[in-house]
Amino acid sequence: MPEQLFDRTSRGCTVEDLDSRLRTTILALAGTELLGDAASAAVACVETRSVPRRRPGVFARLLGSDPQRETLTAAVLLPRHLLVSVTDTRTGTTTALSGRLADMTVTEVDPRLAVDTGVAVFTRWSNRSEAESVHVALGGDPAGASFKDMLRHAVQAAKSG
């Protein structure tokens, strides 16, 4: 059985309460994608801190493999879209993506591959030419589980309506 790679903790919050790097990229993306005021339109918002459980081994460090890093992830559920932003806490590098709920497929991470509490979201993300799966980090705590349920229900409602 694979080991758990990250300790994840989520907290429910408003867009205004997000880490400033996450908030800035989320709001900028919403503006670029013409999604309106994400702060006031948000149905749900969660911020997740992911901390690697262990450091890479000596050989991995010697061979220069990219170590797993601590990240902050924001997921903002809008009426018709999901916005996701991830910040590498060491480098400060932040990326953001948006996708339409009606085009999404949300699945659990295959437990044979990894032990993880997040979800895989498959869709054609903003600024991408083809559909692809993106991992959305969520904690196994009540805030992460609640957001996961809300996202699944929102995707189902968008596809049926």
C-alpha cells in the first residue's frame, strides 16, 4: 500500500480571507476570464496547506530530483466555474486555473497509486488547449470534506441543468 505523501489541512474561508498571493491570482484570473467579482459570487472557498511528510532520500537529492514542496492551495467554487490557485511557499511561485463545472469530471485519487484526500479534476482548464486532470489538494478534515461534497454536487447540477 502506498504511503501518504502529504499532511493536508483545509480551512473554509471567504475569498478576502485567503493568503494574499492566492487571493491576488484568483481575483486576477476571474477578471481575465470575465467571471465577474469572484469575492462576492463565491459559493464556497477553501484554503489548504500541504506539507510533505518526508524529505527525499539522499540519492534523490544527489541526483537533483525536484523535492516535494509545501504548498498553499485555494479552491473557489463559483456558480458555473471552479477557480484553483497554488502557491509554492518556498519560492512564492503562484499559478491559477479556471474551469467550467459543466465540463468537469471529479474523481478520487486512486488509492493504489497514492493515499490522498484531494480530488482529481478533469476539464479543459483556462489557457490550456486540451483537457487535462489537475489535482486539487483538500484536507481530510471537515472543511476539505465539505468542499469536496459541494464541488461534486455543483458539477452534477451543472451537467444536469
